[in-house]
Amino acid sequence: MARDHVEYLKCQELTLAPLMDNGISTGMLVCELSRDHITSAVSYYGKIAPQWIRRESGYFKSACEILVLNGDLQLGNTVISEGHYSYLPAGALQGPAISENGCELFLFFEGLPKFIESTQSCVGCLEDLRISALDARGMPWGPPPGHEGRPAEEAPVGLKVKFLREDPKTHAYTILCWQGPDWSDPDIERHSIWEELILLDGDFLMGRMGKITGGTYIFRDGAIAHGPQVSKKGSVWFARGPAAIDFDYQRVSWANELIDKYLSADHLFDDTSDRGPWGRWRG
Ligand SMILES: [Fe+2]
């Protein structure tokens, strides 16, 4: 695997440093969450100060996904507001960038994040795939679709999904996933692809890894078994993968005991401890 296994990082506890471009600081503060050692694809959690500006127009050589957690980021004429998502295909023109109120955001680059000054998109840019500013937090939830190894009717009860993006060729996906209160899935799962996950809101227990809360980041090769999974207050995940996800399940004898223990651990919960750092995404 070209990216290391990350499980867990807590974004709001990380040290941020200036994002550099050709030896010059962009003014954006970021923390690298994971990096592909072969392709240089990289995921950042970042902060931008109020009145930040990049006056140049241009494009990134690599496709870029943006999730704005609070505040605002304007690219050209498009304002990406709190809770909004953007997908810029490789070579897609961005106008000058400004943040009026500052923001916290995630940035996901499919390769080296090199900015090229230009007044037009790169030749060959797949402009049709651009998603300018999708209201990820406000759009409605839908039922989980069927996947290889998990038909829709076998999805755990209490699961909902929002599809932010699906590549028409590779079926690479970016979704939000919701689990209701007292939700659980006793099975251990594996996938044929990697998955990248951020718990935006709520609480979760991921198998033997311990309880987590909003702001937690995971990058996991699909071959790494994970589960059982359980949430007491409910949870919302931001999730990405490089192709259509599939499921390979395994049953373990100790799953239900672990789930019951977590759901009855009232001392681990109060009214405030499981609120995410970026407001309420559970609806
Ligand atoms: Fe998984």
C-alpha cells in the first residue's frame, strides 16, 4: 500500500504548519493527514485566516476535493460555504481565491498539489466532472445502495447515505454516511480498495481501536479487517474510496458482547462530549 495505515488522528489536536508552494508560503495552515508515497496524492486538514487571498488564477495539476467545515472559501465567482463540498478535476481553472471570514477545511489532492498560474483550464481537463459548491450538509439523506458482497436489503438498519461524487469511469466515490443512535454492525469487514474516513459528528467504536468522537481521521487499506462497529449517539462520516466499494464479511464470537458493553457504557457520554468540532451534521 502506497499510503500508510492511519488509525487514528484527531484533527483538532494536530499541529498545523504553512502550506508551501515552490518555497513560498501560501498563508494556508495545514496538517498532512496521509500521503501516497508513489503518486504524491495527499490529504490535508487546514485553516485559513479571515481576509486570506490568492490573487492569481490558475489550476492544480491534480484533481482536488474540498470540504469547508466552517467559514467560507471563494474560488472565482463560487463561494464554498460552511458544510459545502467542491470537486475540481485535474486542470480545472480556479479564479482568484479569497476567504472573507476564514475557514476550516479538508483538501484531498489526487496527486502532487502543484498550482499553475493560468487564465484558462488545462487542455484535456474533464470540465464536465466539476462540482462547484454542493450543500453536503443540507442535502437529503438516502437509503444505502447495494454493493458487491452487501445487497441493499442486507445493509445494517439505521444507515443512510449522501453521494457527493461518483466518477463515471472509475466509480471512485465521496459520500457522507449516517448511523442512527444505538446503531451497530457486528461483522468484521474488508474491502478490495482503500477507504479514507473522517468522523464529522457523533461517537463511534471501531472494533478494537477504542471510542472516537468528531474530528477523527482514518486511512485504511481495504485488506485491514475492521469492526465490529457501533455508535451510541449516532454518527456522520465523510468517506472516500478509489473505486466502487465491496464487502467481505467475517463473523466473530465476541462481537455482540463488545457492542452491548459499549452501548451500556453511560459514563462515557454526556450532553456535550460527542458533539463534533464543526457543528451538528447528524441533522
Ligand atoms: Fe469499511
